[in-house]
Amino acid sequence: MAHMRRMAAFAALAASSALVLAACTGTDDPTTGPSGGNTGGEKEPVTITWWHNAVAGDSGENTLGDFWQKVADDFTADNPHVTIQIEQIQNEDLQRTRIPTALQSGDAPDMFQQWGGGEMAAQAEAGYLMDVSDILADDIARLGGSVGPWQADGKTYGLPFQFAVEGIWYRKSLFEKAGITSEPTTFDELNAAVQKLKDAGITPIAVGASDKWPAAHWWYNFALQACSQDVIKNLGSFDFSDPCFIKAGEDLQKFIDTKPFQNDYMSTVAQTGATSSAGLVANGNAAMELMGQWNFFVYQGFTDGSDEGIAALLDDLDWFPVPGVGGGQGDPTAALGGGDGFSCYVDAPVECAEFLAYIVSDEVQSEFAEVVGGMPVAPGAASSVAHPINQEIAAAASSAAYVQLWLDTDLGPNVGGALNDGIVTIFAGTGGPQAVVDAVVAAAATE
Amino acid sequence: MTALEASGSGEGPVAAAKAAGAGPKPLSPYSSHRRDTARKWIEILVFVGPAVALFLTFVIYPVASAARFSLYKWNGIKQFSEAEFIGFENYARALWGGNDPATKDAFMSSYTEPFWTAVGHNMLIVVLSMAIQLPLALLVALTLNRKFPMRNGVRLIIFAPYVLSEVIAGIMWLIIFDPNGIATQLSEATGFPKPAGGWFEDTTWGIWTVFFIVTWKYLGLAIILFLAGLSGVPQELQEAASIDGASWWQVQRRINIPLIGPTIRIWAFLSIIGSIQLFDMVWVLNRGGTVGQYSTIATFMMQVGYFRKDVGFGSAVAVIMFALSFVVAIAYMLLILRKDNSDNKVEA
């Protein structure tokens, strides 16, 4: 649910970026990776089929898709016995229809897009995924905590190539106009900023509640602050008895009552058109938006696409972590995030895991940051993140007390979907804090 | 079946003659008959087989599968063979909150109430179609049922929304009813009050906005059907009535409307079934509403069965919708259309 924007993000990038995919040196031999012991020469020829979600945008360019093709070409050049067949599939089709059907049929691709969390855990439980805990142990250790969402029951079933935390995007010029001099670091400061913006006749915060998940992310953040890390980390067991979940709803309710959002927010979508929440911020009609790192690209899609237009927008754009609410059991510096990764099918050749290791190797990750503008997972590639805002986002992730995966992804489609449906009832005024908990309890009872 | 049998037996003698001419020995009447029968069945198989195979594969098999899935607890991820059989629990969860007292309250508010809300929306649209679309379409059809300049042009315009694809029309209305769209500007300019929660998302008026769009979309079909029916009403009857001093309204009331009764009843049948299964337009307009303001049974099924991957429950909702359509269709046939059909038989 929380992933539809990525294509838009990369489409925007493709439209805006004139970067050429020629910078790679590719001198390192990927087979000297963690799988080790590849002597080459007498290997049985194998074919790896690979499904990913990098499809061409409106302009026909496909920066990420071209990048993956190059990564595959480099890998097969060093491993002549491997052939990689890529299929690019639109994100929603891939996640909701193609992968589930392929896994059911027993004729699944060797490597495919993996978003982690509850759905991955269900795939692992059904025995569809290759356990890479041992073969890629070195890589898992190297990537650190961001592998967490791709683990279930202590085993690793995939690796992320991208991970980033969310925060609040804002327009510097509108903050200045309203007389806000510093980024809010507490919720009281955020509330004060909202009031100043309203006094100046500026819409303080845009939210795309029509798409549900953008509204739900506000509740996630309140829950992260209200609940202790133990309670949050234990969400996978569907225990919602802790009163902190009610507090999260009450805090959200209080916040909504201060009317910080644009008019008709229930009719506002997240990304499509000038009246979407992203469009409102990109066009300077709203000051702030709580969103993931992908909005760096989504906002650029609302410019005329020229270098000057993009530069002007990025100049006026900035980012700060979600301020701490206080009064809860959570760590105020805990952050929510999400990412993209790949899993290997259980029957895939071991070369699939080797290729996965190559994708998350420092040099491919650096290139991923430089060429595609993505947020790499490998610490060795962190220095390749170029734009100051992205550097700020990366820094926020590393200084956070802990990073929690989007709650809907973490809980899986059933309970996560029920959570989002419950949260929007607070926004719509038809439900309340208890309705959210009731909705997830009911959905959990059907599991 | 009778037509096939007729064609089969019609070809019989030719085939027999050919066979007799070709074969060295004359065939006995008995084996000739048997050959005819075999030939008939081969013809049936060749001509009907592909269609039946497609029908079985893409209609009967999916329907049967849905009925089977609806008896299981299945998340659509693991193999169906590992899904847990739970009998009619999914149906119970949709209809009355399930049989387990421990989860009944939670299921009531999360599944049963949204389900019945969706059913209520379908039923509201059925009732409103009869109460609003029918008189409106009849009025327009009776008004247009005369010769005037640009008649075909006007009919084309009226029929245009029906020809438009649902998705195109839906996106068009999304743009019109956008928070900053034409409808909002119009309401600000004229002072016509706009629903407080947004055109679509208002918990009271959202369903009315949707009904307005549905009416706009399907009124053309009703008008065209009624006009076609009216063109079949003999001119002499209307002229005779006029000579006897009947007013325009009396002619419509006593002659035209009764005579297009069968057309109206068929339209009502299509409208009722369409209202129960209403999906595509409502789905394009933000999936039945963020909190189900204008949900229908079909959008509720998609939300829970497909997006939440509660496949067993979604299948149960689908089967309920199928059963509802089926029962309504049969009841309508027996109670209302039977008269039309028997009339035809008497005439024939």
C-alpha cells in the first residue's frame, strides 16, 4: 500500500535527470563476495529470472530500469555461466497480482521485488523464499539494522537496496513569510508554527487522506511516540491491548482539532495533479507535508522539468524529522521508514543469492546513489548521497533511536489495511481512537 | 437444442446418401441412423464445444472456485491446499458478525456493518433508479418522441454518456468535483451549498453525488430504449385518440406508456441487476469512498478480499452478491416479466 509513489518518483527523476549510465568502472569481481569460492570456468550455465518494478515513466525514460540492466550485464560479464532475464512490471501489478500468482503456481521468478514486513513473513511461512541468513551472513552484518524488515523469525529472506525514513517536507519561503525562524523540534513548536502559518493565510500542512496511507502515517508517528519500543517491535504478534494505541489516536484527534490540514483533505490524493498534497506543496500552496524520501522526486515532477525549475524548487525545499510529542513511552527520536529489496525464490540457483550480494555491494550501492539518486543501504555508499536534503534524511536515520518499518507494511495487507481504514475514520470524523484499535483487533482475529 | 436437432436431422439424408454412394456395401437403416446420431453429436461438439469450453473455463470454474474459497480461511499467499476449512464462518462474519461471541462485537463493527452499509447503498440506488431515473427518462423520451429539427443530434447527445467508457467518465467527474474544480467554483459563484465533507467524501451527501453521476451515465440508455419502444406504437392509435378529444397527456398516459410497458419492465430489470452489481464507476471515484461513504457490495468485496488479502471472506461476499442478483433476477422474471412473456406466446 505504501509503495505506489515510487514509480512516480523515478518517473520524475527520469524526466528530470540527464545523467548517463556510463560512470561505472566495474573492475571488482563480484564473485569474490560473501558466497566465496567461485572458481569459474566449469560452472553449469544457469538463468536467473528477475522481476522488478522499475518501469518507464511518461517520458519513456527509465533511469532505474536502465541501471538494473547495467548491474545485470556487469554481473553476467564476470560470471559468464549466468544469464539474467529481466521483466519490468508496474508496481501495483507486481505486488498484488503477479508475484502472488507466480508463487502460488510454483513457477516463480528466481529474484523478485520484496517490500519486507508482514507480507514477506507470510511468503516465508508458506515456504516460498530462500533463507539467505547463512550464505549472505557477511552482507547482512555489513548492512546492519536496515535488513530488519527483510527478516522473519530470526532468518533473512531478502536484502534491501534502498531504505529511508520519513519526515516533514516544508517550503522555506512560506516559513519565512509566516515568521517561523527555526525547524520545529517538539510538537508544541509544530503547533505554534501551524498557528503562525494560519495567521499568515497559508495552508499549514497538506495531507492526501483520500489515499488513506498518507493520513495513516500521522497516526503511525503518534503511536511510535506513545508506545514503547517493545510494544512496537511486538506488533507482529497482533497485540494491540496496550493503552498507548488509544493515546496515539487521541493525540491525532487533538492535532486534527487544531485544523492544521488543507480544506477538503478527505478528497485530496497524495500525488496526482496540482490539487494533490504533493502538488500543493510543490506549487507553494501549502507549507508542509509528512512524507517519505520519494517526495524528493515527486515534487520535482510538478516543475516544468527544466534544470532551473528543479533547482529553484529544491532551493526552497527543506526537511525535518517528525517532532517528538512527549508524554509517551516512546523515544522521541524513533523514526518510521521503509524501503525496497529483493528476495530469491526458494528453488532459485545459488547464483541468485550471489547476485543479491552484488546488488548490495558498496560499489553498486554507491552507483545507485549517484546515478539513480536512491538512498543506499550499504554504509560504505553513504558518502555517495549527493543532495543536502537526502544527506539530512540519511543522517536522521542513523541518529534515530531506532527505525520502525511502516506499520501497514509491517502488519501485512490484512491487519495493516484494517489499521489504515480505521485511522481514516478519525480524519473523516466518523470514528475515533477506539475504532482504530477495534479495526485491527477484528482483522487480527481473522488471521 | 431444437434448432440444432432440426439442422442435424435436415443434413441426415444428405449424409446418408453420400455414405451410401461412397461405400461398397449399402448400409442398413439402423447403422445409418446411428451414424446420423454420431454426426449430429460431432456437429454439436464442433460448433458448441469451443464456446462451452470457454464458458466453463472462464465463467463456471471461477464461480465454483469462489464458492469453494468462501468456505476457507485463506490469505491468498500460502497454497490453497494449506488453507483452513471453516465452513460458513465467512458468510456468518459478513451477515451477522460470526458465531464466536468473543469476536462478535469486533466483527460487527469492522465487517458486518460495512457490509450492510454497502448493501444499503446498492438498495438505495435500486430504489432511486426506479423513483427518479424512470420518470425522468420517460418524460424525456415522451418529449423527444416527435419530429423536430436536429432530432438525431439531440438523441446522440443524450446517448453519449452511455457510450463513454466508465473510467473516462469517472475521471472526468473526479476533475469536475475536485476540491478546487468546476463544481466547487460553481457552488461558490451561485451560493449553492457544497457538502461540508467534500462532494464525494461527505458522509451524508457523497452517495447522492455518486447517484447523480450514475444517473447521468445510464439515463441515456433508458431514454433510447423507451424511444425505440415508442416508435413501435402505431400512429393510428394516437391519431384516433386525438380525434376523440384526448389531450397530449391523456394520449401518453392511456396509450403510449401502457404500450411500451414491456420495454420499461425490461429496462427496470437491467437497472436493478446493474445497481446490485455496480462497481466500475464507483471504484474509479476513489474506491467507494475513503471510509465507505458510497461503497457498494462489489467495492467492499475488492477492499477486503483483494487489497487486504482476506480472500475467503471476499469470496463469500462475492457469492452473496451473486446469490442476491440471482434471486432478484428469478423473482423479477416470475413476478413481473412472466406477463410479458405469456403475452408474447398468446400473440404468436
